[in-house]
Amino acid sequence: MDYFFTEEQLMIRDLARQIADEKIIPVRSELDEKEEFPWEIVKVLAQSDLFRIFIPEEYEGLGKGSLELVLAVEELSKACLGVSTTYAAVALGTYPLLLYGSDAQKKKYLPDIASGKKLAGFALTEANAGSDAAGVQTTARLDGNEYILNGTKQWITNGGEAEIYTIIAITDKSKGARGASAFVVEKGTPGFGFGKKENKMGIRSSVTRELVFQDCRIPKENLIGKEGMGFIAAMKTLDKSRTGVGAQGVGVAQGAFDAAVNFARERVQFGQPIASFQAIQHMLADMATQVEAARALVYSVARYIDSGAKDISRESAMSKVFATDVAMKVTVDAVQVMGGAGYMKEYPVEKMMRDAKILQIYEGTNQIQRNVIGQALIKEAAKKK
């Protein structure tokens, strides 16, 4: 379908597609097998100015919106979700600064993120704060002109590789979720360390580690926004980023669908290509329809966000939940279409199926997304009475 992109949007999409085809596909299997962080590809993304997409022009970025980021993420995800997660997590880690950072903070951190010189990470999740984001226990205590951080963040994408982290910590336990605040912490700060690299089922080239804070002192100026704004900053960040996860779903589903179609045209059984069998055609037809529907929703929500809409929670949750459920179904069906071959590491759909599962889990499980959507619908209905 023609989504009527501008010339610049097409250029971003085509550039990301070229990087995916030329740089990612040839090494994706090796990166997955070795659990190797894709530094060489990150350098190419930086040289191609793809990290500048989501950074405002005044901080050396391109000043583009959600739609442009979605286009880049989708193309990278067709090739490898591990690589696209590494890239998209930089935007995720940057959003709190973009949304609530001071001009001084933006001047200090954003140009290095825009150039790809430094990667970013976002740290909300803890052992007791996953779906229950308000259960954060990491603390930040003001001591003179410094905050002292103590606690552990779990399953942080780009952990240990990124240089800049946006952290959600409790500054006032008596206020519950309203006592959370957001901070920016740099790698190398005394008292800030990392746990072991996690051994994951999928997205194995994306690095996931614990962040450990032990009497970590940071300047008072590292507070993002005001005290007590941490939970709001986290939720608004996730509202902005969920279309990116939806785009990952669209990308990996499209990649798996393409592989299944090509295989079905070449695989001969009973004297003819399996693509000639109605059972296979119906599976492919459903897969194609689901991918296109997910793409249309993700693009539509990205455009809605870029329009300046204030309340985007429901729509961003919809784009994430639908596209990632599609990703899981389509990758599973791609393996089924390809049969025994699809189950082998020689073919890409085995990896795509493993990778796709995380999309239904991270940045808010799809069950939590349905909570967000349901609550928004009830609130909307109450307003109309």
C-alpha cells in the first residue's frame, strides 16, 4: 500500500533497508549464536545519521517524529530484532530527557546521542517492579548538592554498553508512585556498576544487564524535571516508545512472511510447489492481511502522536498490543509453512520466532496494554454521560 510518505521519509526508510540488507542480514545468525553486541552495525547506524532522527535540530538532530523512527525501526527489525532493539532502546532512554530534561541537560547529552558517540538506556524495571511499575524500590536521597542512589535495576537493554542512563528512583517513600523521580546517570560514575549479561531465548545480540547502585552520588542537576515526576516521566516515555515496539512487530512479521512465501514457491511436494496448495495459500493470505493491518495501525498512531495529540496512552497501547500479537502469530505460522526446515537454524524464521516473543513482554506486557486500553475506554464512556 502507498502510505503517502514524504521524500525524506522514503529516504530514511530506504537507508535503513539498505543497512539491514547489506550489514545486518549477513551477520545476524552469528550475532545471535555468539550473543555479540552489534557494535560495528551501531557505528554504521551512527554514520548514517539514524540516531539523529529523534533528536531536535537544536541539539544536532534531524528533528523528526515518531513516524520516521517507526520506519527505521521496522526496516531494521525485518533483518534482526536484536539489532533493532539496541537501536530503539537508545530512543527509549532518550525520551525522558526529550520530554522533561532542562536545556542544560539536553545540551550536555543529546548531541552525543545524536552522533551515536554515546548510547542511552532506560531503567525502570526491578525484581519487584515489572508490570507493577509503581513498585520501584531503588532510592535517591538528597544529600547537600548530590543525590545518593541505592538499588538494583533488572533486565536493562543496552546495560553496560550505553554511556547515558535515565533512571527512575524513589525520592519520597511516603508518597508511593508520586514519590518517584527521574535522573540521568553516566556510566563510570562511582558506585554505579553492572551485573552479569543475561542469557536470553531471543534478541541475543541485544545486551541485557542489571544496573547496580551502591551509594552512587550524582549531582543535584541530574534530576530530570522535578522531584515526584518520575512515574509520569516513565509512563509518558512508554506512551511515546510503544509505537516503536509495534514497528518491531511489523518488521519481524514481514521478514518471516517474506521468508515463508519464498520457501513455499520453491518447496516441491506431490510434484508441485507447496504454494499451489490452498491450505498454504490461506495461511499466507491471513499472514499478509494481519501484517498489513498491523502496519496501518502503527503508522496511523505514529502520525497521531506527531500531530501533537496530548493523550496517546490508549492508541499507543493498541499499536503495541496488536502488532506484537501479530508478530508472534505470523512468525509461528512462518515456521509451520516451512515445516522441518523452518525449525532449523539454517533458516531465519526459527530465530524470528524466538525473537518475537519478547515483543509481547517488554515495555509493558500485552496484558498490561489491555488494562491501559480498557481503563481509557471506561474513562471515555464516563465522560460522555
